[in-house]
Amino acid sequence: MFKMNRRQLFMSTAKSALLSALGAVGFRTGAEAQAPTATSAPASPRVAQGSESLGEPGSPSAIRTIPGDILPAPELPFGGEIKLNALQSKSWWQPRIVPPKGAPNIVLIMTDDVGFGAPSTFGGVIPTPTLDRLAANGLRYANFHTTSLCSPTRAALLTGRNHHSVGFGVISEIATGFPGYDSVMGPESATIAKILKGNGYRTAWFGKNHNTPAFQTSQAGPFDQWPTGMGFDYFYGFNAGDVSQWEPMLTRNTTPIAPFVGNPGWNLITAMADEAIGWMKQINDLDPSLPFMIYYAPGATHAPHHPTPEWIKKISAMHLFDDGFEAVRERIFENQKRLGVIPANAQLTPWPKDLIKTWKQHTPEEKKMLVREADVYGAYLAYADHEIGRVIQAVDDIGKLDNTIVIYISGDNGASAEGSAMGTWNEVLPFNGVHPTAAENMKYYDAWGNNETYPHYSYAWAWTFDTPFKWTKQIPSFFGGTKNGMVISWPAGIKDKGGIRWQFHHVVDIAPTLLEITGIAAPNQVDGVAQKPIEGVSLAYTFASSAGGFSAPSRHSTQYFEMLGVQGLYNNGWMYSAVPIRAPWELTGAAVADPATAFKFELFELKNDWTQFTDVSAQHPEKMAEMHDLMFGEFAKYQVLPLDASAATRFVAPRPSLAAGRTVFDYSGLKVSDIPEGNMPSLLNTTYTITAGIDVPDNASGMIINEGGRFYGWGLYLVKGAPIFTYNNQGLIRTRWQGPALSVGKHIIEFHFQYDGLGAATLAFNNVSGVGRGGTGTLKIDGKVVSTRKMENTVPLTKPLDTVFNIGAAAGTPVDDADYSIPFPFAGKIDKLTVVLDRPKLTPEDIRRLREAEARQGADK
């Protein structure tokens, strides 16, 4: 018998094992490999049920659609052949996933803080020709609603779920530790972008991102709730509620950038249009078949109002606002009737004389300042609309406008009333209880709108731009806070060009609309996480017909409203509305302790009363009870409870961050730039010490450590060798400590500030007496005191939302323009840097007094 040696035995065994394995994965072995047979051709890849495969199966150009119930879609089994040699094998590629045939491109636009009555498309006096163009080629929605505040509206827009359902009951900067208010959109609520991307779309986000938790916006991440972690391939914008349009805190994907440095006249409104156009053309050049979604969210027209000088000149020359609030409201109302965006029997709600002065009550100087504010605002809106027009024209230029759905939502809430009675040259002032007079604002008259101001208009203009409704941003129970004009244009899918739609709809309905028109299913599972149901209702049915006119039935029958404790409910043509206790411009007062029971409610039958003009609660007590019970049922369903009616004081409430709970911050001296608020030591309402060990050359200059800039900030830096600490209190007053020029070599600089107040802990007692107090600062060089000064006040509650922290250079704007310009790099070496906080601690006696004050305050109500 033939015997095999050890090597032969090994080879035979290995070959048998190999052939067995190859057979298991589809290889033909032995005799079946001798000649081609009917079964030897490669099998077509299995396509998931409910999908299709297009192109040559297995080729690099093959594409497929997917059921979409699970994202990312499972890969198909290998569909080629594997033999011993590549020449006898058949390669195979996973087909590229594409949306269903004919799915449109998407341009989703949301502007900021634009009242229903501001743009010309909905009767306003401010020209918005791009919005007009799209309306003429599509549909105007006259009964579309938002949440009454920015981040919550945007969370609902992006997810198709109610804002509390995804943790955005309020903006992230005032988030609290309850599921409806923690500003965390969990993985169980995938965004529309994530769904579209999983189905083959290319996705990009330009402009404002106010939906990443404020405590996760530093370069340390985590990045799962940044735009690039929420389904967007590309992000160019800012992570904050607002920024300077001249010198913004700007990010590309997750990297801070500063394209404005050394680039006079640069403005973000134009830059982001350029960026969007460039991204879209690049995608089209690489492969014209790639479908795209652009989410375009300019900072306009949120404060700061920063249009270019050319636009200010153009709008000012039109004299749109010279005759004041009431006259402008009358013109808007007439235009709305003429355009048909309000019913013929709609009534103009009265001017709130008990809350806001009439135009005649203002002095000539006040009127001059108020007109300037409105001109700059009007220029900002017109400028933003113009740049949006460039993006739309670029879609047209590449031949894709016909099958692109453009959804242009004019505002994420009503017009903003956060600018004080006379407006403010610095938006943050009212949030800290400072309300500039006309005379104080007039100092900035010529600069209003440029980079030396961070301006906001009077709340009287906000009420005007919400014509014909009552109230403004922050108020969810009246349509001045929630009704925003929307236009949808889709030439391939909407034939009633120029039509008006009256059905009640809400921002939560946009995501399901996009899913319906693209033919893409809402997934059951994304990244292994079961998904919350979509809570909105598609409004795609409104594309087909305007049947019913003003009384057309809506498929969105019930919608709760809640913001900052104020409540409301829409149900089948009825509106149940809490009357605000706190006006939206009263930002620093004590919270309403019992918002669940403290409000008076009114009732409106909207089929007879489009503007909530007449309260009919007395005539319908049974309806009032029914609406109340239904509203609290919705609150329980969508994570609205517990109700919280506090406002600006919530800015200093504790929340997670890289700085939370820390009192000592040691830095290596490595250059650090653009670290946003919530991820740095906060010097508000506390005693602190900053110690820097430095090594300097002769006559050295540069920033050692700083936060903020022109409108709030502080910095420790050298100018020609002299150490300086500057505290900029909201641009109102700068306090400066300076020492003699340093010799060459190593030095220790120490700045100590002894705070005089009780700190933010007093806010737990509805008491602001402990915040914003002054103190004494001492600057030391190598242990020797060189400067001691007292500050009467400090910033109490909030900083500009685009405030950043830096080491080794400055960013954004200077804390003192007279000393330096950006980026002001430090010429020496920072060996070590330490910040120590010593927050005030309440004694038992302090607590007793605060409780007594709280009790007195409650008794006075």
C-alpha cells in the first residue's frame, strides 16, 4: 500500500480542509470544477425584500434601494465566485445605496427670530424677493407653527418628534436635569439627516447649530451630537445660539476656524452661502446622480443684527419705519389682507398700551434711535434672503431646481422681544438686568450693525413684526410666538403654483413630510438602537389641493405648546392659551414657583377668530375643562413635566460639563483656542486666583489667558513687557490692573479677585442679591503686589453665547481694542498656568435670611 510521508500527509489534510471550506462559501471543487455547467454562472446577489437592484449586479456601478427599517442597512451576501485563482473567480461589489427613484433633492432653510409679519411674502414691509420667488413657484403656509424658542424648534424640525420628547424643552444653555429639558437628543431619536444619509443622500449643514449640548461643544467632544454625528456629512457653522457675523466662533466639521482674520469686510451671511454653493457644486461635479440634502440655517435675524453697510444704506433709503410701530402694523395688516395670507374677517390685535409705549409717547431722540434699529434689522433680513437666493440660484444653475424641494421656514419662533424698551447696543445686557436708554444707545448710532456693536432692537419692533398677532418669541400660547410663515417649492411635485394653504401644521411635521415625498421609511432601528416613533404628521397631502380654503381640515389635530412654564393647546380648531405672567423682556425676575396652577387661561375658536382676538372662555366652561385635561395628558405623554417658569437665572444652574465640580484648573501652557462656554472655569460670582509661570524675552507682548472679548471678557496679557489684567463688564466699563515691564527671564504673575457677594447659590431661593456683586482685585509679580483695584459690579448671569476661552493667544474680539488685536500670540513661553475658584458658601444665617426674603416675596404676590 502506498504510504504518505509526514509532509504529504500534511498537504493532503490541508488541501481537504481548504476544499471543504471553499465549498462551504460557494466554490465548485473537484469534478464539478472541470467544465462550465448551467449552474456555474455567478448567482445574482440577493436583494432585501421590498428593495430593488439597479445596474449590472455586482459591478462597481450597481445601486440598490433598501427597506430602511434598519439603519445602516445590512450588507448583502457576497454574490460572486471564489475559486483557487483570481482568474477563474468572479468579483462582486456591494451595490451603492440610493433613495427610491425620483426622490428629490432637499434644501431645508430656517431663518432665526423672524416674526410672521416681517417678510414681504407674508405682508411685511421688508423685501424678501427669494421667499417671494419660491412662493410664486410653490405654496405659502399661513397656519404653520413653531415652539416659540430656537433650539426646541430646531430639535423638532430635525427629528420629527416634539421638542420635549428629544430633551429640548429649552435651549441648552439653560438645560436642567430632567428628561424633557436636558438638551440631549438621544440615539433613539435619529435625525432626518441620519435617515436620509442611511438611504443614500449626501447631507450638509450650514450655519447655526443650537442642538449640541452646550457642555459638549469643546474640542474634547464627545462628537456624537455634533452635526457630523447626527447624520450630516459636512458642517460649516457655529455651535451657539448666536455669534457675531463679523468675527464668529466658527467651525468646519469639528475644527475651529477663523476666516475673518486679516479679511476686512468678511461676513458669515455671505461666507456660508459661498460654502453651501461650493459644497453642492462639488457633489454635483463628482457625481450628478448623488441626491443631496442641505440644511441651511443662517444666524439672521437673531441678534446681533449684523448686515453689511451696503444693505443698511439700501434699506434706510426706503424709509420703511419712519412713521413708527402702529403705522407699520397697519401697513403690514393691509398687505396681509391683499395677499390673502390672513382671512378677510381677521382682526388686527390691539397695541398693548399697558405694556409698551405708543410711537407718539417717544421723544424725537428715541424715535431716531428706534428707526435706526429697525433699518438695521430690515437690512439684516433682506441681506440674508438675498444670500439664500444665491444658493437657490445655484441649484437652478446645475439644472436641479425642478426636482428639488425647497422648504423655507421664515423664523424658528416669533420676533424676539429680548432687546429692552429702547433696544440695546449689546444683546447680553438685558439678560443681566441692564437696559440701555436711548441716549446710551445713541453713542453707537453710526456703529449700529458693525463689529463694534452686538445690537438688538426694541421689543416694540418685535411686537410690530408679529402682526397681526399678540405677543412674541418665548410665548407659546399666542401666535405671535409660534406662527411663522413657510414656503414650500417643488416644481416637479407641486402644481398649484402660488397657492396658499390654511391647514394647521407644526414644525414637527417637516421630517415626516420629507420621508413621505422621498419614499423613505422611518426606521425601527438605527445603529442598533430602537427608535422612538415619529410624532409629527406629514403635510404632503396639502401639495395636491387647496380644497376647503380657510376651513380646510388638517391631519394634525392636536398640538401641545409649552415654553418656560407658559402653556397652551391646539385641538381641532380651538386654542387654549395661558396668559403670560412674565413678559418675555423681563428676563431676570424671580421664577413663578407654581406654573402648573398660576396661569389664567383664555379660549379661542379659531374658525371665527384667526388672530386670537376674542376670549370665549366664559361661554365654554366645559370646553375649558376638556382642553385643560387634554393638555396635561399631552404633557405627561411627551416629557413636558415638571414645569419650570424661570428664565435668565437658569443660565447659572449647575449642569454637566468638563468644568463641573472643579475648583482647580491646571494647564500645561499649550496653546488653547476657541473653547466654548461650559468647558472652562467660569469666573462669574466667585472668588478666583489666576497664576501664570512664564518665561519672557525683552519687551514681550501677547495673551497669556483670556475669555470673551469686546462685549464681555477678561484677559491676563503683556503689552511691551507690562503685565495687565483687564475685566470687561459687558462693554459698559473696563477695569484694568497693570504692573511694570518685566525683565527678561522667568516670572510668576498672579491675579487674585476677592468676590463680595454670596454667589449663584442665592438663586435657589428666587433671590438675585448674591450675583453680579463687585470685589477687589490684586495683581502680583513674583509675589509683590503691583496693583490693587476695586470693581463695583461684575457680570451676574450670562455671557454672550459665543464666548470662548483661550491660552497663549486671543480669539474672536479683544477685551480692550486699545491694547491689542486678534490673534495676539504670546511671545514668551508659558511654563504653567493655574486657575483656582473659591465659590461662596452660604452660612446657616445666610440661608435663614434668604428663606425669609423668599417668603416675603411670595406674600407680596
